[in-house]
Amino acid sequence: MLIGVMYRDGTYDIVKDIALDNLVNSEKILKFYRSGHWVIIGREPVRGMGGSGIGYRRRKYDTYMCP
């Protein structure tokens, strides 16, 4: 899946979803587009910043499908 992101310098890009975690953790982006709206890093919860989910295995069925 492709996700729209805005970098710290104000430029926009579209990246693969697997790259999003790295961009968020490295603080290279200010926001990304999710579920019809922009998510601003630090204002809204994102994967890996709290919550009960852990990485890509955050759904109940993931534990059955992944070792």
C-alpha cells in the first residue's frame, strides 16, 4: 500500500507502507495520510507510540497466521 507523507522540509511524497515506521521513528516526516485525514506526528497516536498493538502483529488474527 502507498501512503502520502510530508517531510520536515515541507515536501510531499508517496511511500510504501513498510517504510512508514522507519520514517516516523527517525523523525523525518511531520505527518502522513491515513483513513481520509492527515495524522500529525506527536498529536495523534501512531503505531509504536503507545496502545496495545506491537508492530505488524497487532490484530487478533495475525497471531494465528504468523509464527
